[in-house]
Amino acid sequence: MIQISHDKLKDWLKEQGLITDEQFREISDEAGRMNQDVLELLISKGFVAADFLYNFIARYFGVERASLRSRGIDQSVLLLVDEKLAQEKKAVAFAKEQDGTIDIAMEDPSDLQTIEFLEKKLNAKLRIFLASSEDLASGFSLYSHAQTEDFKKVLETSIQKSLRYHADKAEDAAKEVSIVDLVNNLLSYATYLGASDVHIEAMEQSVLVRFRIDGILHEIITIPRQIHAPVVARVKLLGALKVDEHQKPQDGRFRYQVGGSVIDVRISIIPTLYGEKIVMRLLSAAQRPLSLAELGFSENMADLVEENIKKTYGMVLVTGPTGSGKTTTLYSILNLLNRPEVNIVTIEDPIEYNIRYINQIQVNPLAGITFASGLRSILRQDPNIIMVGEIRDNETADIAVQSALTGHIVLSSLHTNDAPSTVARMLDMDIPPFLAAAVLNVAVAQRLVRKICIDCIESYELSEEFKKELKNQFEELKLPNAELPKSLYRGKGCKACHGIGYRGRLGIFEIMEINDDMRRTIASPDFTMDHVYEIAKKNGMKTMFEDGLQKAAVGVTTIEEVLRVIRE
């Protein structure tokens, strides 16, 4: 934990106009109650952006930020500090300068005792850098099974060892060291690259491994068919699934440690033409809810959401396709609402992140817990705020609407293409128009776009040919009046982004507030979706494309990326 005076931090935040004395006191009290770091809470509550805060802390201590994703880590230097010691001291050695000075990234640059200890242990002069949680995670992940070699070389070695082992039963082969190492190394490599999903796909002649990084699948390695069954069996053992079941889909989960990071792994296995396919979703067990600003909400959009969640009843619906970040947005809103005086209960499938002081229920059809039955039980628990992971059927929709009418704030998600379509989706689930108008407070539609890598960003002028092509695409999207900026930005590709040009993702959003005009339109006997769109635009709703175009104009993402996700 960074040792910085709360008074100094508060004074700086007040100077920047970011917080008041009362707000800082409330944050300090909540941090103590929830056993959280004040800095993390300030970021997650949206009082200050993470980069802005880390820059201040670096200046305060008179050091540079480590930014290890862009600087890179010299693995021979990394191993100068034992893994256990690095995790204990929250310090990563990442480079050696020409004069022999060793560069150390530390969570707390003021920890003189650790600095003196490392100087003696390494017998060298140290240069201290401020490490973010991302920096430490990058360093710790390299202490895993592939810490001294290239990951792909390690994977190839594991594959070759696996081919030399033969067992009559896949379950026995799954316990062989080489298979265990292969699966562990795949997870370590995926964590190091920041992948959200690992796909292991059986094909006719081989097995393909792909990682989803920033929403895009990348081919990583090909595995021989001979070791497909042991790999599947190994994953099933980790997830406590039936190893001898090959014809039915199975879902499971397990927890995995990579260096100092604990990863929750969700498993989905399905039978395909050439064998079982595995998808493992990787979720950081320690990840905190992000603030609305960190998610990509503009100040006006964040204010609109915060105003509507302060109401005493009604529904806040987040919409978009699978994988568009709806659950992450819901968790961020829950974090804003998480106060001692309210009772928050959720029903989810699955529970992706555990949030302190929020009662979270996992859907379990085998035990009779569905979204609908769970929601009925929640209503007997005296809740103030309810989150339903997803409204999938008419019964759940009806109970959720009745809950919102009877003095509860209800948060949930739907699958729609845009914010106005939320109304149509509610009516499709047999919610009467007058009820939909009465309970809906705000609808948020979103997509995730990849961010341009800040280490290799460059601007470029649009050619006339490219402008013409974009104008044609705008017309196809029925946006003929969209204006192009004079110049745009892109990433050239560098070590930090593994040559892709993108690093990280954020949302583009469309927010429709349900005001009195909109309620009258929805409840009207002459209701049409055209009227809803017309009133939404009249009330100032910015479309997702417009939000994305604005982000592209300031160098956050690219116009190609915005068009890609809008078309999905």
C-alpha cells in the first residue's frame, strides 16, 4: 500500500477541484469499513482517473512511472529478485542500466526499508519507479512456468514431452506432468498477454489454440490431435467436471494463481464434429469495479446515469450483444450505490466478481434457482436495490417490472442493438406500454472498442479516397450527415501492444433517459419506434456512433474500430 498522507492527498484533490472535505471523509470511512485502499476507492468511485492519480503520486515521490508494458521486462534481471520476495515487497526488477544500476518498480516508492534491503541483496545501486497494479501483474506473471524462456518454446517443449507419454485412460494422461505443464503454461501465457478467453478447438488434423485479446481472437499455437483428449481431461479435472462425459455440454470453474495474481477461470466445454471444444474465460479475482469514466462514459453521460440511480424506484437497463461489457457496467453502477444504509441483492449467471457487502446469488437450475424464482426470493429479503444479471424471459421481466413499481431500484441487462430498442424489447416480453413507460428510468446501450496503444500512436491525414469510402459507409449506416475530422489517429505497432497497434478496450455508449415526453410517447396508443427515436434525438441523445466518432477524433480509438463494432 502506498504510504501517502491522507491530508496531503485530500489537499491535492481539493486543489484540483475533484473532491470536498465531506466527500473525502466519506471515502475514508468507507475504505475502513470495506477494508479497501483509499486510492483504489477514489478511482472506482470516479473522483479521479487512475493515470492522473498515479502521475501525481510519481511526482510526489520524485520518481518515474514504471509502465512495464511499454518498457518491457528483462527476464534475466527479473530473476535477480526471488518470486516470493518480489510478491512480499511488491517490487519487480525489470532492467539493468549501463553503470550497473538496477531499475526496480515498486508499489510504494517511500518504503526505504525495502529499498535498503534490496540494495544489499543485489549489491547494486537502485533506481526506483512507481508501479501500478498492472505493472506488478506483468512482472509477477513472468515468474510462472515460462519465466526464463519464450512462452511458445515452453509450450512446444510441453507438447513434445506429452507426445512421448501414452496412457490407456485420458484421466490418467491428464495427471501426467507434461499435460499439467502444458495447460498451466497456456494459462500463464494468456494471463501475460492480457487475454480474456482461451479457445482450444478440435479440428480434423490438429487442435487450434486461440486467445481473445481486446475482443479479437488471435491464433497462438497448434497442438497435435494425439494430446487433445488428455488436455480436455485435464481441464475437466480442474473444473470438477465429468471426465467420461463427451456428448453433453458442461460448465465449471476453478481458481488459478499466476505469480501474484489470482485468476478465476470459467470453463465451457461442448461436443463438436471433431471432438470437444474448450473455452476458458479468465477473470481477475482481485479486480475492482471500474468507475464510469474508466469505462469510457463522458462526463455528461456519467452525470445522466448517476442522476437516475439516485431515484427511489425504477429500472436501469444496460443493453448490447454478448461480450459488450454490460455486466462490467452494472458492477460499476452497483459500486456507486454500495452504501451502509442500503441492502443490495443480485441474482447472476455467473457471478463474475465478488463485491464486498453485496449479497450475490448464483443461478442454479438444478437447485431450482432461476432468474425468476431467485428474484421472487430476493423480494422477501427487504432489498433496496436489486440486480438481475439478464432479463431473458417474460416471467423474469414481469417480476422485475413489479419490483421496480414497488419501491425498488432494479438494474439489469437486455440484448438489443441500441438504447431506443429497449422499449420494443420490453413490449416483446408482454410488458404493457404504460408499465414500461412508468418503470424505465434510463436505457444504456454499449459496445467495446479497442484503444489505440499510447506508446505507438500517430496521427495521419485522411486521403480523399478514404474519405469517400467512409462517406459511403456512413450512408449505409443511415448517417449521411456525420462529419469526419480533418485528421485521425492509429497505432503503428510496438513491443507494448505486441505489434497490434491497440492495447486495452473501453466502451462507446448511447444513453436514452425516459423523461415525461418519452413516457407519453411510449404510453400513447399511436406508439411507434420511429416516435421513440425522434423524441430521444430531440432530448439530446448521442448515438453510439457519434460517441465513437468523438473518441476517434481525440485519438482514443480508430474510426475503423468504431465502424467494426457498430456493424456487429
